Amino acid sequence: MAALIDRILSNLNNFADLGRQKAFELGNPYYYQAEGDGEYWRKEMPDGRIFLVLFEVEYDENGHSVAIIDTYQKLLN
């Protein structure tokens, strides 16, 4: 078991790809920050469109995230 955990942790770059894949499987956008975007985030849609957005996360009374509210800035592609 320790060898499996070591192998998974040796390449953390694949977690972003797995998160993106899961978001698209659920029909959701995938948010990420890219170098040079400053305070803005990129919102990638399952159809390949990428937007530059500002966003905030809305939380319930227990501190669990319940919604992402994004403000469109511009279409990148």
C-alpha cells in the first residue's frame, strides 16, 4: 500500500487533469489559474471555450461550498 501511495504522490500533476475530466463528465466548467492572469481565473467549458472570469465561492452555514458565482470578463478562444 505504501508503494502505491508513493507512486501517486510522486506525480501530483495528474490531479488537475483528473479534476478537469470529472468536471466535464458532470457537465460542469473547470476553473484554474494560469500564469499572467493576475486575480482572474480561467473557466474552461466542456465544449472547449475558455473564458477569463472573476469568481467567488458561496458557503452555507456549515462552511461547505454551495455555489460558484463568476463574473464574465472576456472570451479567450
